[in-house]
Amino acid sequence: MKRQEEEEDEVCLDASFFINDNYQLTTFTFGSQVLELFCLQSASTDFDLTGQLVWPGAMLLNDYLSKNAELLHGSSVIELGSGVGVTGILCSRFCRNVALTDHNDEILKKNTELQTSSDNANNRLAVEKLEWGNFDQTNQILQKYSGGFDIILGADIYILYTRLEKFIRFKGPGQCRFILAYVSRAKIMDSMVINEATRHGMMINEIAGTRSVVGNLEGVIFEVTLP
Ligand SMILES: C[S@@+](CC[C@H](N)C(=O)[O-])C[C@H]1O[C@@H](n2cnc3c(N)ncnc32)[C@H](O)[C@@H]1O
């Protein structure tokens, strides 16, 4: 048992100390689609900003999706590691339904409320808390979306394929594809992203014409399917 003086000396650091919530309403344009959402403007070493900025991967993926919106028409989509939600929110303009997910879902909720209040018709968006690989959260999502998902999206995330296998298999072979906007930050990851998919029995293909420079990094879009 701790002595009373020890307990009084203990400093409890609330998680919110490390979150900068100085969000600014920002406009993004992708083709004919104009989106407004809250996000931070720049990175910092003082706070954990991972999911509170729009990352280069999201810019790459949104550019691709806005030019190929027919892929999304009428489909059911889940986005993993949505961050501020810029990709899922764009998709909600075209899809039947979109589940935006992240382990930190506060900013996602704020941005989703903003969309649903400014666009009354936008009841296609929902936020689901999901820590990759969390069995209970995954099952809850699959119970809610009992038809499964046609498309899984990921922008600027490094996720193990085992974490998405359940979503892919739920829909059945060939029925669900994972579209990943990959941004190269470490050479070792470049081959790993391809080799690991193959090791898990998945087919991974670079989508032609998507390799480009985003920010000052090289990015590319992959399509991953279960044959
Ligand atoms: C680099 S950010 C990319 C965010 C967004 N997709 C974009 O491109 O702007 C990575 C995102 O993955 C989320 N993330 C990281 N690890 C996670 C995990 N284990 N489970 C769920 N989300 C995670 C972070 O919170 C963050 O939002």
C-alpha cells in the first residue's frame, strides 16, 4: 500500500496534455469536391499529432478517388486510421455508407458532426472506434455492417495484413479490396509492404499511374485483394 505522502506527491499526466486541440477549419479541394474540416496545420515535437493532421497519403488517395469516383458509387466502405477523416468524408459523397475508424476518434467525431450538420443528406457517415487487431471492436463493427465492406481504405498507415484479414474474408474472396495509399518513409518498409501481402496469400498490385511525389516523399497506391 502506498503511503499518503507518496500519493500526494504523485503527478498524474492526463492524456489531453499531449494533444494539441487548436484545430482550424480548413478547406480542401479534390476535383469538383470541396471539403471543410477541422485539423491542425503543422507538425510539432511537443504533442502527438499523428491523427490530427492531413497526411500526404490522404492527399494522394483523395486525388485518386476524386478522379475515379465510379469505384465508390453505391459501395460500403471502411477506412482504417482515418486521422481527421478527410478521405472517408470525401467518399461519403459517393458511397452507400462509410465507417471512419481510428483508435483516437475525438477529431473524427467533431468532423463528422460538422459534415452531418452542414449537409443534412449526409447520413452515410459513421465513426467507429477501432484499434487495429482489437477482436471485440472488429466484431462489433461487422455486426453493425452485416453485409461487410466492398472497399477498405488506408492512407499513410503501416498496418499488418493480419489486422485486416477478418474484414476481407468476411465479404468473401474477391469481394473486398483494400486500397492503400503508401508513402515511402523508410526503404525497409517498401519491400515489406509487398512481401507481407504475398506471405498472407493476398494479391498486391500497384495501381498504374499513381506513383507520384507528395510533399517531398514518394507515394503510390496499391490494391490488395484475396484471390
Ligand atoms: C499517419 S496518420 C494518417 C491519418 C490519415 N489517414 C491521413 O492520411 O491523413 C496514421 C493514423 O493511424 C492511426 N493509428 C495508428 N496506429 C493505430 C492503431 N494501432 N489502431 C488504430 N489506429 C491507429 C493514428 O491515430 C492516425 O490517425
